Amino acid sequence: MHAMTAANLRSAHGGESMAHMRYKIWADQAQREGFANVARLFRAVSAAEQAHATGHFKALRGEAGPFEVVAGAGFGLGSTSQNLSGAIAGEEFEINEMYPAYLTVAQMQGEAAAVKSMGYAVAAEKIHAALYRKAREAVDAGRDLAIGKIQICTNCGHTLEGEAPDVCPVCKVKRELYTEFA
């Protein structure tokens, strides 16, 4: 694998891994503040971020060894509204800056596995940002998020509200690979 694409995948893996854990912590905060549905959303998206981190890790194939990984991810614990703002900022950074740059390099270098993994992630991040904006609007109005079942494709992180599709529209796996957060 080309060095620049490998470094970008490691950075993306680090950022997605941090998001996975950060969202779990923020879910607990939302639960403590009485926003059970926001907590469920954070837990569901945490699972999607884990799928992204796993995809990036697998795309690195034989890469091994000690690497310094700079993820540039947000850090800290605030109110649920503040945490949602942080989540939105992180997702929008990935959508608008990080993944477009990383994808361009991976495409130029012909790294198909990296392009696939990062493409899956950016598709889901767009959905996450929209859901987090909706959640912050509710929380800022003093109410919990009105949301039904949340489905996460464990292969690519595709996220949706409602019933899982028969086939994931992003990665084409069967419905059995979706996890429901109800």
C-alpha cells in the first residue's frame, strides 16, 4: 500500500475509533440528562463508527508496527447540547474536509480497498450529521429526540431510522447484518 494512503487510513481509523468511544460516553451523559432517545442515537452511531474503524483497519491489510496516529478528533464532555454540537462538527469535518482529501489520494494511488472503506464511511457520516442536527434542535427546545428504531449496517455503518432494508443500499450485504437500536 502507498505510504500516504496508509497514513490516511491510520488517521481515519484513529478518528473513527475515538468517535466510537466518545459517542458511548456522550450517550451516558444524554441518559443522565433525561434524553433517552438521544442516548440511543449516540449508541447507534457509535456502532457505525466502529464499523468504519474496522473497515479502515482491514483495508490496511498487512500494515503492522508502531505508528503515531494523529486523528484530530474532538475531545471533552459537556452538556448533551454541547456534545451534539461537537458531534455535528466532527461529522461535518469528515464529510467536507477529511474524507474528500483522503479519497482523492487513495483514488489517485489506485488503492481500491481504501476507497471502498472511506466511501462507506463518508456516506454514513452524512446521515449522522443530519440526525445529530435534528437531535440538537430537540434538545435545545428542551425535549428528547422523536425517533423510531435506528438500524446500523455492521459492515459499512449505513444508518437509518425504521426497518432494515433487505439489502444495504451502500455495501449490498443482507439485512441480517443490520443491528437494531430500539
